[in-house]
Amino acid sequence: MTAAAAPTSWFPWDDVLEAGLGLLRLKPAELWAMTPREFAWCVGLNRAARPVPARDDLGALMARFPDLEGVTDDGRDLHRVDRGRHGVLCRGAIEP
């Protein structure tokens, strides 16, 4: 005697549970109380896909804004310069 195969579902229950209970850290009662529209909003399914830059456009941006290496214009080590709260080099920064 063999066990019957579990029926497959057209709905991605595993993904919903993983996102709701794991990613969003909802309590089970909170997850099941949500409408499908609320759930979609929370996991970002309602957002329009953002366009990806073309390879040539990305190359132009990389050439225009190269990664900073070495030292600043006035000779200070980049590793000792304040990069600001967003990790961006602050040109007028004071060394710590």
C-alpha cells in the first residue's frame, strides 16, 4: 500500500506563508485577517516594475561616476574621510 500523492494547488501557499510569517513577521491571526489586496501591498506586489538601465547607459554612468579609490583631492586617505550617513563621500568632511 502506497500513500497517495498530495494534491497540488494552483495557489502559492508556501510563498504566502513564508512572506507573511517569515518576512513580515506577522502573527498567524494577523496574516489570515488580511485581504489579498492588503497582503499584496505589504509584500510589494502592487508596485510597477522599474525599468532596468541598458548596458550602454550603465557604462556611461560608471564612466561618469567612477568608484573612489586611494586618496582625496587634498591627499587624505579615503578610508579616514567621513562618508556621511548614506555612505557618500562628503567633500567638506573633517577627518575623525
